[in-house]
Amino acid sequence: MHTVEAEIFAPGTWNKTWKFTVQDLHDIVAAFEELGDNHHVPLKFGHNEKQPMTDGYPALGWVSKVWVNDQDKLMARFDSVPAVVKKAFDAKLYRHVSVELDVDVEHRGKKYKYVLSAVALLGADIPAVNTLNDLTYYLDGGERLAASRREVFSAVQGNLTTEPEEGKDMTKEELEAAIKAAIAPLEAKFTAATGELAVANAKIATLEADKAKSEELTSAGKVKMHRESLMAKLEAAVKDKRLTPAQRESTIKLMRLGDDKAVLEVTPEQIDEYIDVNGQKVKMSSEQGHGGGTGGDKDDAEGYEDAGEEICRRAKKLQGADPKMSFSTARDRVMEADPELARQYIRGEAA
């Protein structure tokens, strides 16, 4: 068994897009040293099945050390190199090496950007990095043989258990075709998803329209029922002679029972209080009419109506400033604040 040293990698842009700096080489060295016995890097024939001996065959040696030399090249020492391989080197059958790198490796909670996973001997294959000295330079004791061929580097993604894949340069046309082939299924899925989204949005719009219509009908039904309940109280009061028809109409106008929004703010209790107050007024007006009164039934009724409207208006205003105040309390405060209006209200005189 023999030991061989060789340049295996260098800074530069490889495979058209992969850019490596000197710092990247130092990181590869650091990862190799940290992983130690947990990761063995073999020397093998080639990267693909076209080589006479493939990746499935035993290693031709093992990398025991890597470092960056004074020329900023990544160096490697191979131990346990068989004699027959050494003879192949001497015969210049395998003049170049190419590296396989795992990218974004995670091992025991630590992440590595690049990990050296294998070094391949290249014969007829064109090596990836075109700035490396031939192996024969080191095997022949320093005779430098310049490479004159274009070289291709293949870096593969994976982790410590991922097998490298064969790298291959592609023409512009081949690359465009490959991209289109890769994108086609995604475009089909996107088109299908877009159609499904449009159908879903249409269903949502229909549901929202149905909901809005239902809410509108429900709201209209609530307004109608509430208005009818309040009107029923007023009609009953007129029938029982607790209100005059004129007072009923005045109440409807004053409390805005014809407005769909305003009617919802009127409570049955407010109607009851209004009927009680004006019912006493109607009774007094009737008694005064029978006893001679001061201005006749028609004039008295109109006078009471006007005074009552003014008291109701002021009471509602007080309730607006203090929603917790009852109508009867607001009415009493209005009458206490304006004794003349209160007398007109009680006597049935016009306000």
C-alpha cells in the first residue's frame, strides 16, 4: 500500500454557478477534521457508471488529511493506495482528480456548508477544476504537466448518507428544455389551483349574498314585528279612550315609529309611560269639558296635544343625554323646569 498527495480543489467558479473562495476551502478542512472518524472519505474511480470500475467497488484509498497550501489549493493525502493504482498513476492512466462535496450537512446538531465526501480519479473524463496539477506531478517527484482540456466540476447536495450524483454540463437549449419540463407540472397545478380558487370564491360570494339577504329579511321582520307591537299599544289606548286619535298620530310622529332605525330604539315601556301621562290628560280634559272648561272640547284637545308634544320632545331630549333615565323621570323634570308648560299641559291650553 502507498501514500499519495495531490491537489484536489481550488477557488473559483465551477459548473458555471458554484463560486468557491479560499475561506470555503478552509471550511472544508475544518469540517474534515471535526468529523474525523465519523466520516471516511474514499478515493475511487470516476463519478459515474461509464468508468471501468464504478462507485460500488472498494475504495482505492482513503483521505487521511486535507489542508490548504501556500498557493491556496486544497490538498489531500491518500493512504492505503494499492500498488496497481500506483502503477496506473505512474502510467498516467489517471492524471486528474475531481471532488464530490456534500452541501448543507447537519451532523449531531452542527451544520457544515461543505463536506468532502469523495475524491474520484478521472481518466478520459474531463476533471471539474482546471487549475489542479496532475497527480503525476507528485508521483514523478515534481514534473509539472499542464492540463490543456476544458474541465467540469460537479458539486452535489446531500448529507453524510447521500450518494453523489453525476454532474453534467448542459447547453443553453438543453437547460431551457429541462427548466420547462420541471416547471410544466407546477404550471398545471397552479392552473388547476387557480380554477379551484375561482370556484371557491364564487361559492363564497354566493353564500355572502345569501347571508346578507337573509339578514336583511330577518332585520325587516324584526322591525315590522316591533313596530306592530308598539302600534297595537297605541290603538288599544285610543280604543280605551286613554288617548285621542290626534295624540296617537302625534306619538307616531314624535317617536318616529315610521323610521325603521328609530323605531327599534323605542321600547314598549316608553309607549306605556306616554299613554299613562296622556291618559290622565285626556281624563282631565273630559272632566273640564263636562264642567264648562275654558275653551271647548276641540280647542282643549288641541291645546293638550301641543303641550304634550312639547313635554315629550323635551323629555326625549333628556333621555338622549342620559339613556338610563326613564321617560316618567324625564317628563317630571321638564314640568318642574317649566311650570307654565306644566299648567298648560294639565289645563289643556295651547303651548
